[in-house]
Amino acid sequence: MRLFKCSQCEQVLYFENTECLRCGRRLGFFPDGLTLEALDAEGDDWRSLGGQAGVYRFCRNADHSACNWMLPVGDRARYCRACRHNRTVPDLGIPERLDAWRRIETAKRRLFYTLLRLHLPTPDPNSGDPQPLSFDFLADPRRGPKVMTGHDNGHITIALSEADDLARERLRIELGEPYRTLLGHFRHEIGHYYWDRLVRDAGEAELERCRAVFGDDRRDYGEALASHYANGAPEDWQASYVSSYATMHAWEDWAETWAHYLHMVDTLEMASAFGIRVVPDVSEDASMDTRPAPDPFHVVNVQRLIDAWLPLTYAVNSLNRAMGQPDLYPFVIAPAVVVKMAYIHDLIRRHAAGRAPFAGPHAVGAPS
């Protein structure tokens, strides 16, 4: 994620801003250019005061203060690039559900920013694509089982309860998870969708390349799930996996690693936007220094991202501890995990540019 600047008065803006606090201009996000622009009203429509030409209107979910994305007036859709994927939303007449849904939409738009930056396919349900991407945001029923967050053949369900900080923290503690956020759920579940599209649908050769890195996805998922919850993760799981849940099945290893890859590139972009450089004055170890690349989404060698990410996480974890807070990033990126991230990094770049297949970790600079 990047910082933005008001095209009217040059005030620093954040991704979720809907109004400039300095000049009072209405703001809108333009997904085609990935820019947040000040707007000038033109009847019921709007023109950008920045670099976006043409006349635009807001996504219909702006009526609920749940979106600030724009559409060209000629677009027949009523919803923006992110919101048109919604299949089911909660009853917005219930105030607490409306507030929870707004939080979910904020996380989802951050997800879509990253997907657009990575040039990943995001076909909506009306696109004619054989495997569109869609979402249900569901409240628990009064009777019956609770809603489970998950993915099924391009359809992602997010339980509305995940937008409740207290309920989500309770689950995080009960399940022994070091990290649980709405954005984290989106990044994990979308990983399953892209395994289907980029690995499964790419043919047997890509499947075999992926299996060589993540293990055999043909293992019975139900049995793997039962075994994981009965026996837990292996004692030495941190040597090969980014999280204990990743040990459960190759699909979950992929989704967890995918999510952490998105954590990394998005956070490094923000660190670069702030001009953050980590140079601890108590160490002469060059591996502790970092200046994130200006655009981590276009870095060729994944090791360059890792070399920037680790010192940054050391720094922010230390800052959190200084405030009596838990580590912001309580994970270890072992060499085996770097190899997995390298595969994902290369696969995404190949999809965007049509390059040759993954040639192994040494080709992208990961440790052997």
C-alpha cells in the first residue's frame, strides 16, 4: 500500500480517506490508475482534479459509506471493481451489521489494491469467466451451526463475526494463533482461489512443480484436517512452514505462504512510501540494514524482498514491545519458506509477463 496526496492541496492522504481534511474536497479512488484523487462535482457526477480524465460516479456502496471507489459514467455496472464481486451482504438495516460490513469492505478493498498491483485476474460473476471470484459476508444464524470462513471453487465466505474485535481475539487465543485479522483472512482465502487458477488450471507440469515445493495436494483433505486438530503441528514445523496451520495440508501451506507474501509486498510498499530505513546503531551486521525498494511489486529477485522484510519486522516488533504490545509480525521466515515464497513470486510474475516456468530457488536467490 502506498501513501497518496490530495490533487487539490497536496495534503497527505490515506487509502480509506473520503474527504481531504485540509481543503475539504471529496475524494475518490480510481482503480484503473490506482490513485486517490480530489474531485469536482459535475451535476450528479464527478471529475478528477488529478490525472484521471473523464466523468465518473461513485460505487453504489458509497451510499452506505462503505466504498470510495469510482466508475466511469459509461460503465453499466452499479458497483466498482471490488464491490461487484459481492454475492451476499448482511442486513444493512441492523446498525451493528452495517458497521461490521464496512470493516469487511475496508479490508477487501486493500486486498483488491494488491491484486491489481500484481496484475492478477479478478473476474467478477458477470464476466462470463468459468471461475469467477465472489464473496458472501454472512452473520451467524439464530439457530444452527456458525458461519465458517472459507473458500469453495472461487467463492469466498467471510463470517461477519470476524469483524468483531472481541470475538476475533477470543478465537485467536482459543486456536493458538499468533495473528488473526480481517485482511489476513482475505489474503489466505484468496490464496486458495489463485492455487486453482495459477496452479491447478495451468496443467500437470505446473502441478508437479508446485508439489515439489509444497507437497502433494492429492492427500485427503478431511483426514489431514482431522489429524491436524487431533495431533497438532510437528515440533519442528518452524523449520519448513510459515505457520503451524500450514503443516495441515499442501493447500493450507500454499494459502498461508501466499498470505504472507501479500503481507510482505504490501507492507514493504508502505515502508518505502514513508522513506523508512532500518540502520540499527548497535550492530555492524549489514543484514540488519534495510531500505525497502521503491516498488516491491516489481522486484525480480525475491531474496531482495526477504532481505528488506526481516530487518523491518525486527524493528517494528521492537517498537511494539516498547509500547507493551505483542509483536506485529510474530513469525519466522525459514530458508524453506523462502523457497516457497520464491515459487509464488515467480508464478505471479510469470502470469503477468508470460515468462518461463519456475527454475528452482537458486534462480531467484533463495538460500539452499
